[in-house]
Amino acid sequence: MSDVSQGPGWWLASDSKWYPPELHPSRLSAPSTRPAIHKVTGVFRNADHTMKVPAGGIVFQEGEVGEEMFGVIEGQIQLQTTDRVIAILGPDEVFGEMALIDSSPRMATAVALSDSVLAVLNRHRFLFLVHETPTFSISVMATMADRLREHWHPAPGGHDQP
């Protein structure tokens, strides 16, 4: 079964949503050893719940309880603590996953650097994506690992440099 409006190769998952060919389970490939940026291409195109955030708008604040994570559809989001910038994210990148996974308070504040559109994923949707697209969970884990690595060993000229 195919839906021409979704484009060639799109497939219908068990949640009755269409996903791009690169997310089909038969096309999964092993991730590279350590890409510089971990993107989850195409996952957010069919988001049930999106949020528009104007430039300068705050998505969430450090210390808040979080019950969802976010994927950037359009725009740029800056993750920051009171004393440093952790990351600047663009389309197909995720954030807020730590609070969703372990129910801990937010470790950073997320601010829109430009007008942005975000996919909002609650725990149920997150678990669905982990089940249906293993590359999604690998990308989320790789993103967390990179952010932790950057926190403990910042690269020269990284986001926290003047």
C-alpha cells in the first residue's frame, strides 16, 4: 500500500502514520562511530503535536519538571545553563530527552534563537518511536553521550568559549 502524497518509498507504521523511506526497518544501517551531529531525519514530519516558539521564547527552564521531549522541525534552539551554552540545535535534532527518560528536572533552559516549530513528544510517543525505529533511540543516546562528553571535556572554541 502506498500513498502518493507522501512520496515514493514512504511506509505505513503500526500507528497508522506514514514515515519516510530512511526510517523503514528493512533499511536500517549501523550508525557511524561518532558523527558530529546526530539528527533524526524525517521523524518529526508527522508530529501529532507541534509548538511554535518565537525568537527569544523559552521552551522550558532549568529545574522545571519535564514530561515531554522536543524535535526541531524549523528554526534554532539554544540549550543553556546559568553559566554556559551547551548546544545550538537545528532541524531534525532533539532535546529535553533526559527529563522524559528519567523524570528528573530539566538540566538546562531551552531558548529559541529564531522563530521555531517544534515537535512535542510525550513518553508514550517516545516509546513508540523507540520500538518502531531503533535508529531513533540510537540517535537520542548518541546525542546524550555527545552532550555529556562536551560537558566534561569541552572542545576548544566550543559553545562555552567567549
